[in-house]
Amino acid sequence: MAFIQGLFKTSVARKNIMAVTGLFTVFFLIIHLVGNLILIIPDSFFPIEFWSNVANQHDMYNAYSHFLVHFWPISVVAWILYIGLAIHVIDALLITVKNWKAHGEKYVKIDNSTSNWYSRNMGILGTIIGIFIVIHMGQFWLKYKVLGTEHDLYELVVGTFKQTWVLVLYLIGIISLGFHLAHGILSAHRSLGIYPKSIMNVMKYIGLCLAILMAVLYGIIPLIIYFQ
């Protein structure tokens, strides 16, 4: 317990924890996106059965999901992710509260003349994303992995994304995530201090491009399903 308290004791330690847990979450988001793209692969892409008797989009997504749930190394990584995400949220709250008390401002004190609006409102964006994650996991993760009340994840996902309110909520969450990543990826690398300043200028654009790409691809999936 003393060790955990020590991790959050200094602002530098908190920012480093925020950076590490945030970058690990980005890695998960990339893997999660790759799996979800199966949802929009046309059935014509599966001319023959090539994996676990998979011959169409429906079977491929269910086989992929079943593998993730029952392959124990993946389960270990998943629990590390959950813990890391929880630490990321707690860390963000601690930083936010500290800055409110010290400066009466949101999240961190930033020079408004050079910063983007989303970098000044990471706390608000994080809150929206947090609410979205809770609802999202309640709709899919809880029913499929924990309770086991839904066995056909493909049908569950498609049926859920056919609902207008879910589509709107999902798009709001993804847009918020895109802005959060646009600032967060650069901020994480800056906090860790592992690159020289010249490389950080490049990382700024890499992070922005990755954030836009992920937001667009994540957003396309429910839109295609909704209008099919």
C-alpha cells in the first residue's frame, strides 16, 4: 500500500504513470480496432473456409471473439489493461483536483495562446470517454464475457448498433477519444522524456495522424452497420 501511495506522491510520478498507462491503452485500442474491422469486411472476402470453419463475416467475428475470451494469455493482458485504465483514471482525477486547488483551472495550467482547446479540456473529454466506456462495456463485455447471457457477439453488436441512440452515443465517445488521443499521445511522450526535442516535433504529427485515423475507422464501423 505504501508503494502504491508513493507512486502517486509527486506530480512527476503521476504524469509518468499517466503516460505509461495511457500509451498501453492506445496499444489496446489499436488491437481492438483491428478485431472490430471484421464487422465491416464483406462476406465475399471469405471465398473458402480458412480458419475454424470460418466462411463469412459472422463466423469470423465470433471465432475471433471466442479466441480472445478463452485464450488465457489474452485474459491476463486484459486484466492488466483494466488495472492500467483504472490507474489512468485515478491519476487523471488527482492531477485535475490538484490543479483546481492550485490554479482554479481545469486539468493543467496551459498557455491558451499556443494550446488547442482540446488540450485545455482533457478532463471534460476524459469524463465523456469514461461514461462511454462504462456504457460500452455494459452492453458487450458484461453480457458476453462476464455474465455469459449472450453467446452470439456478432448479432449482439450488430443489433446494438442498429439503434439510433447507441450510434449517436458511440460517435460522441469516439470523437471525444480522437481529441483525447491527439493531445494525450504527444503529452505522454513528452512526460516520459525519451525523445529529443527534434523528435518530439515529429511525434506531434504522428500522434495527431494516429488519433484521426483511429477516430475515423472506429466511427465508420457503427455507421456502416447502422445504414446496412
